[in-house]
Amino acid sequence: MGEPFENSEAWKSARMLTNETYSLCRRDPLAKDFGLRDQLQRAAVSVMNNVAEGWESLHVAEKRQAYNIARRSCGEVRSMTYVLLDNKFISATEQTNLQKLCIQSGKLISGLIRSLGDR
């Protein structure tokens, strides 16, 4: 048995992204925009859960697929930061912070994908 996913830097980073997302979603007016809030929360949780799912998988193809979904979800959250900014749900500083968390998670997940090599 290898390291638990909770020790993975990619999962820890995704957890920080999820926590920051949930923190922003508790504030008005975003808390009242149910569609946007729910989509944002689902995408952030997808990053975290797909890193865990890939980590726990025994099959390389399944690992790669889960990590790719996690990476795409990072892009989804990052894209939504523009909706949040443009509609004044968050400040430019908050957007930059959320984008940095997305990019950091994405890079760590890319590292997991690279570690699989050509298997």
C-alpha cells in the first residue's frame, strides 16, 4: 500500500481550492445565485475528489482519466472566476488568489499525469 491520497500535494492543494471556493460562496450576493454557486462548488469538489479517485485507482488508464478530469475542473473554476469578477461577486484580488489556487492545483495534477509516463 502506498501513501494515502491525503498526503498528496495535489490533493492538499485541491482541498485549499475547495475551501476557498466554499468560503466565497457563503457570502452574498453569490450565496443567493444558486446556479453559479452550485456549479462553482461542484467544479472545485471535482478537483479534490478526482485527485483522490485517481490516486486510489489500481489501473493507470483510470488514474490518467481521473487526473485529467481533475485538471479540467481546475480550468472550469478558473474560467468561472471571470464570471465572479465581471458580476462583482469577488474583488480583483480575490480573483487573482482563486486563479493562483487553480493554477497551483493544475500544475500539481499535471505532475501526477506526467508521473504515469507512457504506461
